[in-house]
Amino acid sequence: QVQLVESGGGLVQPGGSLRLSCVASGSIVSFNGMAWYRQAPGKQRELVAAISNGGSTVYADSVKGRFTISRDNAKNTVYLQMNSLKPEDTAVYYCNYPLSPFASWGQGTQVTVSS
């Protein structure tokens, strides 16, 4: 069973940066597209960014130009570099496949943007 472990969240001021990491068990990062999602309180989980196994990327309009998704196949890790953070980026961030069927969801990592 695939396990996904997210980390790197925290409290940051508006305009600040964070780098999230998602470590996957096995070699799924090498052979699958991966994605970052987020879920804010009272809202549905939404796709933030995705990267194909070939390295192509897509981003939600709300994060284009500010967030960058990348992968390190040797480390089975997917990253999300988040710059110019805004209060509306506050959410729990998760990684998973970009399409169903999904792997079991990890615990996520909390990102809070506040002054």
C-alpha cells in the first residue's frame, strides 16, 4: 500500500515562502504523475499543482507564477515551492495522484499565512 507523508508547513507572514515535501513509499514518484492539493476550512479539497512523469506541470490559476511543483525521482519526493504567500493560501496541503483512483491520503501539512 502506497504511503504519502507531507511535511514543511508552518506559520508564515504574507509575502513569505515555504517549501513543502511529499515522500512516497516505493517508487511511485518515478512512474506516476503527482499532484499537490489543499483544503481550507469549510471548503472542498482542490488541486493546486500537478507534474507528469515527463515533467510537464499544470497549476491552478490562483497559484500560477507563485508556486512551483518539482520532483526528485531518486528520493521518491515531490516538492511544492510556495512564494509570495497570501492569507487565502491557508489550508492543509496534501499530495496524491492527479487523477483517481487515488492513493490513501496522508495526514497533510498545515500552512497558515497570517501577520
